[in-house]
Amino acid sequence: MNAFSGAPDAHAIVAMALTLVALFLFSSRHLSLESSSLAVLTLLVVVFELFPYSGEQGRLGPADFLAGFGNPALITIVALLVCSKALEVTGALHATTRLLARIWKTQPRLGLLATMFIVAGASMFMNNTPLVAMALPVLVAVCRQTQTSTARVLMPVGFATIIGGMATTIGTSTNLLVADLVADHGMPRFGMFEFAEPVLIAGSISIVLIWLLAPRLLPDREQRSSRSSPRVYRGVLHVTEKSAAAGKTLAQVQAMTHSRMQIERIERGEDLFIARLPTVVIRPGDRIYTRAPSAQLKEYETVLGTPLNAENRGASTFERRWIGESARQQLAEIVVTSSSSLHRQSLDESTLLSKHGLTPIAIHSPRRHADEEADGEDGLESRRLGVGDIVLIQGDTDGIKALQRSGQALVLSGAVDLPTTAKALPAGVIMAGVVFVAALGLLPIMVSALVGVVLCIGLRCIVWKQVRSALDSNLIMMIVASLALGEALVQTGATAWLADVFVTAAGGLPPGLVIAVLMLGSALMTEVVTNNATAVLLTPLAFGIAEGLGLDAKPLVLAVMFGANMSYLTPLGYQTNIMVMNAGGYRFGDFFRLGLPLQICIWLMLSWLLAIGVGI
């Protein structure tokens, strides 16, 4: 056991303090990851520019902190995200999901187990988020057809994608980052399947465990997205002298319907339309054009005292034509993803829905308590949207299909099929080629992924607009900021000091227990901050601990990496958790119910397998 080396110097203390600030900002729900990361980068650059630090590798300056933008791991992550986006937009996995649907119709329980293993296998080679995005609509539809509770299906499938992603270097962005950090510390770079064996063993047992436990631990709760989308009708409300709406401003009329009525047009006279301004006064003889389910139309008729006079012989030419058109309108629920242009924007600022002729009806946010949430009825257009928010939209089926094809939001309900295109086969072959070439060591994964991007664009499996939507600015900025913090911690000696503290406290523990403690600490940290930040900050610490205890660094590094991927206890730990939370109607505590036994099982098994050196 090493002797305690004393206090760190001022620069190391500053680096650790900035790390704590970064962890607080990353875990905050009131500040975007882009803003938090930019603030951290700026603080690092300014502090070390005003108070220079020179170590064994020379002066630590802005170029060192901004080098993360050119980090090979980040470039590889971005390239793989684009390739995964090509699989998503071309529907390359559509045949697999259809096959699963057929299994589900005859053997729902067997179908669930098969689905979990298939998505776990697929997540070894592609990003979890588009994989879950493709699987959710199919699973929700099949659950409806087979009368299966989606609340007992979607969370186990989501967890299976996280487990599968742990098995390869390209399974998650966290694994890629750790693989790059390992090379920076002088260890041989991890091969594609170098640590797959322990994950396959522990993961397979864990998947069977949650398959058995889910029906017993998860409630049979009807999810928001399982309700059938009510049929939407066109309606014209005729304002008379006796109408409650007569003489009131448009804002007052909207308040009478609790801001739920979506007004398309206001006609005054024969084919004369007036602007829908809040201050416009509604007069007798006006016609208010709206679309809503039949029950709501009758409610508006009663509250406003405006008859739905469909047989009115005095109807205008436009009214007769408008009512007679085939509406093809329906409601659908969409989930905002981190790559969506809706993310961090309000509906007032975004043109995404209006571009497809879609109207927002309500917003549900999992980050708000149900009792505090007005469900989008107040300030609908001004509310800033975040990852996992559900927007209830109304529009033409073609518009909903176009929105789904754009990849800008996850459509949970509505009669929308997964995308199908002749480019599905080339996209699948390209992704398989990227993995195959990297696995054989013919090319580094960064190079093969970049070649895959060029081929996807060149063969028009994906267009540049979709490429831009695949780039996650949250992920990019957070990775760069985390790498900069890691550089500061290592160069100033803060990591060595923290490792020395750990060695002093745990020097008498057996190696297996050291691995277990490190993995558990990483797993708990990743529930508070992002997976990538946890991995980047703790990986250098693992090297320091290994050196201090005289142990092989590889099991300790893998312990950090595996722990950083164990995001099971809360819906905020991983983006796919938020997606299944909305689709399955889960509550916050439901993740702890199933996630805790999963966490304990996979933590104990991986700790034991790493301790005995299985597959490493």
C-alpha cells in the first residue's frame, strides 16, 4: 500500500473544482448540455491562460483543451452516428421488425425474449437511439394487436439495447471514448470484440432475468401512446346574436375553451377571412373553422353557443368546399429526440411542424410532475422542448409520414409505417462492411466509419439534410468538454492524487473487490451525469489506481467503462430510457423497480468475470 502523498497543488485543486462545477452543470435540467460544455471549456481556457501551468509535457494551454474537437474517438462517433442514421431512414431493419411482429402474434412471451436478444445483438453495431426509434412503433402496434401490456415490454427492450451496446468498442460512444483513452495511456487499443465475452455471459443471464421479472415488477399501466388516435373532423362554428362568443376577443374565446381549440380560419362575409389576432373581436355572422374529435366539437358548440350548422343553406362557397373535402386528419404523438430541430426550441421558434402541415395540440413533459403539468394547454407555443417531451400533433397522414421520414422526431402513434426504400440493402451492407473491416483490423474503426459515411452519401442512402440531423451537438460538446477536463486533471496531477487517496483507503482490499467498488462508483455516477463524462473522468483514475496497487490496468478500465454504461435506475440516465418512458407510460419509480435487480445482477456478474479474467 502506498503512503499518502500529501495535498495537491493549486492548479490540481482548480482542475478538481472545475470538474465538480462541470458535473453539477451536466446534471442540471435547467441548462442545455451545449451551454454547460461551452461554459466549462471557456472556464478552462481562461483560468489556465491567466494562471499558466507547466508540467512534464510543457505548458497546458487552449490548444490542449480544444484538441477534443479533433479527437479520433469523437470523429468515429460522429461517423457511426451518420451510418446508423442511414440504417434508420432507409428502413434497413424493417424486415427484422416485421418478422418479430409475426412471432409476437402467436407467442407474445417468446416474441419478447426474441426481441430483447435481437435488439441487444443489433446494438452491438449501431447506436441505441435510432434502434429504439425503429423498434418502438412496431412494438406498440404489436402489443395492441396481441392485447399485451406495453408497460411490461418496452422497458425490458430498452434495457436490452443498453446491455448489448456494452459488448463492442462501437456499441456505444462511451466504449469508443474509453478505447481511445486506453491508447493514449500506452495500452494496446481495444479490438472490436476484445471485451465481448464477459458482457455476453453477464448480459445474456441479465436479459433472461428481466424477461422473467418484468411481468411481476412492472405495473400493467395503460400508456399515453396506447390510446387509439381519435378520428378528427372538420367543423364550422356559426356565431349568432345569442352566442356566448359574440362580442368577445379571440383571446377570450380561446380562454373559454381552455386554449384547446385550434382555429384554422375566421370567415366574415362571403369568402372574406380576417387575421387570427388575439385582439380580433368575434361578431355575429362570423364562421370559425376548426378541426377536432367529435366530442370536442360538440363541447365547443355548447361552451361558445355557436351551432355546428352543417346543413346551413347559407353556407359560403368556401365552407361547403372545406367541409366536403376528405380530411384524412388524425392525431399522433411524437417524442423529441436530441437530434431533432425541436430540441431546445419552442413551437413558436421551430418551423418543423408547420412545414409538414401539422398542428401542435398539447405537450407532455416527463421532467414535470403530473400535478404541476398543464399538459401543454397554457403557453403551448412558448414552452421550450427537451429530450423526451411528447407533442400531441394533428394533421394529414401524409404530413405525419413526411415528419417520420425526416428523422426529426419519433412518431409513437398514428397510422405511419416504418420507412421503406430501395436503399435499405446498400445501407445495411455498408454498415456491415464498416464493422467487418474494423473487426479484422484491415483499417482503424475511424477510417472505416468515414469510408462508410462517404459511401452512404455517394449511394444516396442518406442526404445531407439527414446527415445534419444525425449530428448531436449535445454529445459533441459534452465529449469535448469532458476530454478537456480529463486533460487538466491528468496534467496537473489531480488524477494521480485522487488515485493515491483511493489506494490509501482501499489498498488492503482484494483485487476483485477493488474492481467491484470502482464499477459501482462509475454506475452510480452515470445516473447523475452523462455516461461519457463518467468514463472520461474516471478512466485516468483507473490507471492511477492500477499503478498504485500494482494491478493490471485493463480490468479496472473495463470496470469503469461497464459501470458508465449501467444506466438502469432512472429514466434520465440514458436517452433511450426517456423514449421508452413516454411510449410505455412509465413513472419515474418504475425504472428503479426493474432497474435495481438488473443493476445488482450485471454488476456482480461482471465484477466476478473481470476478477477471474474471463475474456480479457
